Amino acid sequence: MRIDIVTIFPEFFSVLDVSLLGKARQSGLIDLGVHDLRDFTIDRHRTVDDTPYGGGAGMVMRAEPWGQALDGILDASLERGVFDPLIVFPSPAGDVFTQAMAQQLSSEKQIVFGCGRYEGIDQRVVEYAETRTRVKLVSLGDYVLNGGEVATMAMIEAIGRLIPGVVGNPASLVEESHSSGLLEYPAYTKPGNWRGLDVPPVLLSGNHGAIARWRLEQQLERTRRVRPELLPPELR
Ligand code: 6GU
């Protein structure tokens, strides 16, 4: 998958050099391009924002640098043979990001993340982008971040690990999807007793049926207690 990021904080994304996603890049499963929005300004001060029409607090990101950045990326997509990359604008006003959305997005050929800061991006950037390709506004949830960078990072991690070959042991993804909708069961490793605390004996029993039943019970109990809305009404 090709991933492009437009941001005023390109150095923020250096963490994508390490860990699982760093390896995925080295092996060519993920091809990442990080673009500094200020490189698409033409004034001496590399200005990316201005005051809002109609008044109000804060600054709005100017349309022109965004237009130039997106044009460059979309023209390069065409040359790569990608005719309709998905542009994602992280925004608290977007559809809420879920595992199901991550699953869908993991089969895209190319995703372009447009990270807004300040009070947002001039709305005409979204309108223009929609004339050129597919566009989605996506929110991480009901709270406010200062900009789209952290949200983009979270989405890239969730999407990236679903790309075939990125996670070393695909069985871990299969297990996840089988238990989809429920919270994880608790995990334990050696020693069997730590600071007076025992591992639940069933896990030492060697009885695989009993272990599977216990784990499912734990998942149901946790989900009921913490996230009942995830359960079908008859299981709450
Ligand atoms: Cl995607 N962006 C910003 N700025 N704030 C958020 C968010 C996204 N999701 C939740 N809060």
C-alpha cells in the first residue's frame, strides 16, 4: 500500500521508521511519503494559515498550499497507475474510525492523509479534493485533538497491521476477527505464582475445551461490564 501524509509536522512521523510498520516499509509492503505543507507555499514566511472569514477565534488553513500539495500527490498517483486514491481528512466531524473501517481501508492501493491544524482547513479544499478522487472525513472519537497527526498515526497503525504480511503470525489476526465484537480475555505467562497472585488454574489444566470456554466467559463478562453496547441486546 502507498501512504501519503500532508502535514506541517513531518518530523512527527519519524516513529513510522521503527517497530512493525518500520519493518513493513523496509520489506516494501508499505511505501510512505511524508509531505511538508510549507513546501507548497510561495511566500517568504511559508504561511499556511489565515484568519477566518466571518470572524471567530483561531486560524484556518489556507486553501492554496493544500491545493498544490494534493495536485502533486494525485498527479504522482496517476503516474503510478492509481486513478482513485482515497483521501482521508482526520476530523472530529467525520465518521468514527472502527476496526471494520480499518479492515476496509487495508485493501486500498493508496491512502492520502491530510492533517489539519488550527481550527480546520478551508472547506473548499475538501470540495476540490472530491472533484478529483474519493474523500472521507474520519474521527477517532468524541474528544478534541490539536490536529490530525496523532489521529493519522493511530489509523496507519490499525490499517497497516491488517495488510497481508505485515503481522508475522497471521493466526493472531484470525483469532482477533473470530472474537470480533468482544473485548479480549486476560492473558498470563510464567511464573504461575507472582507476588502471591496465582494464574487461574484452568489455564494450567491442559483441557483445551475448558480453556476456550473460560476465555469466552471472560470476554463476555468484561464486555458486559465495560462495553455493554458492543453486545447484542439479548446478551447484555
Ligand atoms: Cl481525527 N482530529 C482531531 N483534530 N481531533 C479529533 C479527531 C481527529 N478525532 C477525535 N478528535
